[in-house]
Amino acid sequence: MLNPENNEGTKIIENEQLYLREFTSDDFDDLCQILEDKETMYAYEAPFTKEKVKDWLTWNMTSYKENGFGLWAIIDQTSHAFVGQCGIVYSDVESESLLEIGYLVNKRYWNRGYASSASQLCLTYAKHELHAKRIHSIIRDNNSASQKVAEKNGMTIIHEFDKDYSGQAIRHFVYSIDLNK
């Protein structure tokens, strides 16, 4: 595990392909490229506004202070490009707070293994640093790409529920894996 301070934010963990680091305010424009893109944000029913992106960035930076983790920037080891975000958050599912791995990758980097690689790092981090016994991914029923990532990571569906998006019930799957195995 890594934790050296650098001018780009605290590096969390890495592998040969990428590393995860904390967001900084300098990441706003890179996050906008992802969160304001309609195609990338279809699972959220709509792209974010600049104000929502700012709130998203602030929410994650607050999570680092309050929880010691959050969503992190995915950075390519070779090019140092900002590829997307992946990390660990608490998510509420029907009044239960679940530890979740979440990920979003800039569409320019789709189908290159970044989501799988980054989420596998998060599994390692959750097990060894957070000593979590179980972790989840909450994925829309029509998001087959994210479902494949969860399945590649050994997760299986343990629950289905409807999440409200502006008055519309949207079906989600709760994927989960036991980290004690």
C-alpha cells in the first residue's frame, strides 16, 4: 500500500497499469469530462451540471476526512492521464449502509481494463487496510459493462431494489463479495 504525499493528492494504492490517488480541486475539469457526459452518465439518468460536479468533488474530499476513504482519481502509470474515478464509499440501500466500490471511467478509456484493475485495487484496500469482511457494488440493471466488472471481481448479486431518480423507480442490483475467503 502507498500513502506518500505529492502535489497531485495522496497516492493510495497502485499496480503496473494505474494508481489511485485522492482528488484535489485541480481535478475539477477532468471530472467534468466524465460527469457532464450524457453517454457516460446514462446510469445516473442525466449528466451532472458544473454545480453537481463541484458538490461531488467536495463530497469526496469530505469523505477522506470523515471516513479515511472515498472515490479516488484513476491515473495511468505510463501517461499519467486522468482516466476516471474508483474508490470506496458508504451507500444506503433500503436503510442499510453498505461499503461499496464504485467506478466511472472517461469513455475515451473504455474497454481497456481500467475499471476492473482499479476496482481490484479497491478490493485489496478494503480487505487489508479497512479490514472489511464484505464489500458491494450497486449497479443499474441495464449497466452490463459494470456488471461484468463486478463479476470479474468475483462478486455475485445478493439483492435487487428500486432507487428513486427524480420520481422514477430504477432497478439496481447489489453485487457482493466476502473478503474473508
